[in-house]
Amino acid sequence: MTEDPERASFRASLGIPDAAASCHTGVVDGYAIEGHVPPAAIQRLLADRPDAVGLALPGMPGDSPGMGGDEQTWRGQPVSLIDRDGSLSAFAY
């Protein structure tokens, strides 16, 4: 794990739009993961392998996994699929 003072430019280089920005950025098997994305969503992403940039959970929802909640209790905003054109669409998992 590293802190990057140029996180915004790093996110942009991965194809993550500002609307999807969150507190953490990672790359898993070629997909960008932005924010506290639940593990089940990442597992589905890797199983389905859509033609997309990755997944995002914008902002820092207080009850999301890693922020005090878990996948069973979390009822926050939906995880978004980051499309290649930078648009966001709902990602059911």
C-alpha cells in the first residue's frame, strides 16, 4: 500500500471518473477498484470479466464494508460498474 499525492491523476490514468472518486484505489487482475467495494462484488467482477474499467463505491458510506458495516448489514448506495467511456452503471452482485 502506498500513499500517492497525485491520486486524482492516478485514478484518471486508470479510467476512473471524478464522480466515482473515493478514499482507496486499487487494481485487481486488471480492473480498477475504487472505494469500499464489497468482496462479493469484486468476486463477481472477476468471474464475469465484463469489458469495463472496474468497480466503484463512491464516497465513504459509513456503513459500507470496512467502515463499520458488512455485506449483510450494508444498505448503502449501489456499487457502480465503471464503463470504458467513463460512465457509471449499477452493478448488481
